[in-house]
Amino acid sequence: MRIRKIVILTILSSALFLQSCGKEKTVTTSGIDIQTASENKSVISFEDTSDSSTDNSLVDDKNNGIESKSNESKNDRDNKSNESEKNNQDKKTENKENSVVSKYSSGMLKFVDVFGQEYEVEINPNVESHQYDLNTFVREGEKLSYHDETFTSRLGVDVSHHQGTIDWQKVKAAGYDFVIVRLGYRGYGVAGNISLDREFENNVEGAKNAGLEVGVYFFAQAVNEAEAIEEADFVINHLKNHNITLPVVYDPESILDDIARTDNVTGEQFTKNTVAFCNRVKEAGYEPMVYSNMLWEAYNLNLEELADYPIWYADYEALPQTPYKFEYWQYTNEGRVDGIAGNVDINIQLYKRGVEE
């Protein structure tokens, strides 16, 4: 389930509402995108670059809720250039690996947000850490994989009506095993109306018929627990005729470039809303999951109170910045997948060997 000193409260508060949780109206990216980290299969190592979790699929409407010798000489120069580049890359890789080793050793965490702003926070020792070796992530084209003695992985996408009509047979044939479909969303304007994603039915059934496992997410704009339960009930009602096998995801977000109904919602209240939604979903027999990113984990959501729920972590840095446990990682919002027009979010699910195999 992306500063160097701890700043005063007012700066943190301002940064908080500028951060994108992963699927926000404004898409801003910078730094090294994981898609360009390697043209060929390679091990990806930690690098502090600026990027964060955003997505192109968001609310349609503020109030309604409505991607010869001369050749020999040239070859010699190319070979020397390649050798020099390789040596430089080896040094960079060594530095990155050392960074991975020392990243959490001081009990402090440095990370960057969507604007490249650096933060340093204390790691919460009461929240379970992930057990992944960051140097074990391997990139091959669009695809990311992870395999060690304990964990393995598979790939999936998450979609909404913004991806249009999808050829799910092609998606499956391209090597993707699951999808998390947007079921619906609440508008971020004052009215806060709840709407069903207009491609929800087609995406769920089309993906299932193609052999993909399916989960759903709801873009939340609840300002209190009552509204969070209303959002959960909306999801449950629309799942009655669909058999899904993956989690139901609660996706609370900030809006970067407009006034939003959740602008004054505190981290404490966001956490209460998340718990209320997840409990309601669990009572209905579904597995709840929480969508988050590093800034939300550091300053908004109380992860101690969400320990019972898996985390779907969004981060477009070369490697996940979080020290905390997560099961899904949305690693790019600019993926290209056969069967889907334009850009699409690509996710890697990490699970213990023997669980899905």
C-alpha cells in the first residue's frame, strides 16, 4: 500500500498546502525523472533530485466535481568517450549507494517536494520502516522491477476517464498485471459534489475481462468525518455489482493552484477522515488502502494511527524517499503503455514471495 534545516511552523504550513499528493490539478515536475534514469536495464540507486507525486487525472470542475580510417578514428573516440562516461557513472553509482546506506542513519530524513524545496524531518521511530533494499530496484525501459530473497514485484497502472477508452487486452499483453481505477471524486469547490468517474464501469469490467486484477480509488475532499463516511458509502454502493480483488484506496489531496474546500483542514482532521473512510470500507468487506507521499507522511497524516492500512506511495524521484512501509509505489505519471493513449501512471507492487506467486 518528493530545508536542510527544520523550519518554523509558518513555513511548513505554507509548504504543506503547496504539495501535491499525487493526482492534483497542477502537474509540476523537475529534476531527474525515473523514466530517463536509464535507457537500458540497470540498477537504480538513490539520488536526491526534485520531483514529487502528481497526476494528470483530476477533478473536472471546481464546483461540480466535473500524458574506413575515418570510421575507425570515430569508433576509437566513441569507445574512449563511452569508457570515460562509464567511469563517471561508476563513481556516481558509488556515491548514490553510499547515500542509501547513510540516508536514515542519523534518525533524520531529507527529502524534496514538487518544487524541489528541501526538507529535513525527524524519522518517527514508532512507524514501521520498509524493508526494501533501494539498490535492488531495476529499470528496463518503462518497467521497474524488484526481486530479493524476501520480496518480489509486479506492475500495474492507475487510470481515470482522462485516459479515454483503453484496450485492456493490449495492456495485459504489455506485461501489466493490475489496475487501480478511479471510481469517483468529490469536487474541491464549496459545493463538494460527489461524482462517478464516467469510465469507471468500462475500466473495471474491461480490465477484469482481460485478466488484470482490479482495485479502485476515490479522490477525496472531505472536510470532516461525516463527509469521509459519505465518500466511503458512495464507493461501497458502486462496488456492489463488481467483484474486485485489490484494495479500495482513500486519496485525500491538496489543490495547488486554486482555492479548495480542504485548504483549512488540519493534518489531525485529515487523519480522522482517513480512518473513518477506511473503517467504513473495511466493515463492508473490502481492504482499505491509503494514498500518500513524503510531504503528507511528514506533516499531515499521522502514520501511527494508520498503521493498520497499507500505503500506496507516490514519488517520482529516482527512488522512493520514504523510510516508512509501503506496498505500492506510483513511480511515474508519464508512463507509456500499449493500449493506453497518452501518459499514464505506472505502479510497482512489492509483496513477499509466495503471497502472489
